[in-house]
Amino acid sequence: MLRLAVFVSGRGSNLRSIQKAIRERRLTAEIVAVISNSDGAPALAFAESEGIPVFSLEGTPVQEHARAILDFTRANGADFIALAGYMKLIPAEVVAAFRHRMVNIHPALLPDFGGKGMYGRRVHEAVIASGAAVSGATVHLVDEEYDRGPIVLQRSVPVEEDDTPETLAARVLEVEHDIYPEALQLFAERRIDIIDNRIIIRS
Ligand code: GRF
């Protein structure tokens, strides 16, 4: 059983897919907190409508973000963090407090097409421009750098000849909604070992 804090910045479709998986008992977890960097994130409104405790960092000075995040996650008993479209770098103190207990989802096959500035439409533009035949989604552990932690789960989708960033993003988003709950369930079942910075999935 994971007690999840989900971090969001925008639309919140991954937050919804996680909540749905919990309802359908594909994921043994409870979302105990949702944190956003902006008050206006639709994801935050969804969380409120679900009765989940929410917190927005908007208006909190940046040097106080780590403390505010740790206070809110602790107050709600969160033991695992899932970043779901969260657009800010996580403060180092939070990474340290949740080491090996924090994951992110990225809309491409890391370690390619990731890193600072690689988010949203830009990712899919870069994939198409590269001529890659496949793209996909990656769930990875979070460390101090953007998109660099050990990979937990990946799933690929084809890149079609007539793809636009929007059509590719939509195809990738479908697999995101599958693999994020699946990856979280591996942690819930304690099937993840981390050896030499690599993930070993126990069967
Ligand atoms: C997803 O594409 C995710 O991979 C990326 O940000 C997007 C968030 O979408 N990190 P949503 O807010 O979950 O709908």
C-alpha cells in the first residue's frame, strides 16, 4: 500500500489515471496529497473534487519550497511521491528525503529526448525531427537532475509518417496512462530493487 503524494502543474490526466487504477484495484495505493506549483492547475481542481488534500506552492518564496513540501507530505502521511506533469525541479532536500521513493513520467524513451527544457510539445517535435521510428513513455526514479534517474518501466509506440507533435503526444499519453499505475504497483508490491543505480524487478 503506497500513500502517494502526486505533484502536478497542469491538465492532470496522469493523476486521473492513477486515481482510476486505485478505484479499479489495479493499484494498491491511496492518494493522500496533491501538490501543485500553481493555483490554477486543472489537476488541482480535480484533486479537490475528489476530496484529496491539496497544496499550491504559488506565493511561497522559492527558498521555502522544500520545507513547505516536506511539511505537507508529512502532515498527510505520504510515503511515496509521483510526479505527474510537474514542471519544476524538485528541491534537493525533498529528493534526499524521498530517495528511491519518488518517480516521474516522461513522454519519450529516456535517456533520449529528456533534460532541462524538454517537456510538452518540444519533446514530440524533437522525436519527429530526429526521424526516430519509435517513441514512448518512461517512468523513472527521480534524482537531482532532470529526467536522469534509473528507469523503472518503458513502453514504446510507433512514430507514424504523418505524425504531428499533437498526434504523437496523444499516442504516447495513452501508454502513459497504462504504465504509470503499473510502475507504481511494482513499488506497492515491493518488487523493485535498486542495485548499482539500476532497477531490478523481482518476479
Ligand atoms: C505528460 O505527458 C507527462 O509525461 C509529462 O507531462 C504531461 C502531463 O500530462 N511529464 P497530465 O497533466 O498528466 O495530463
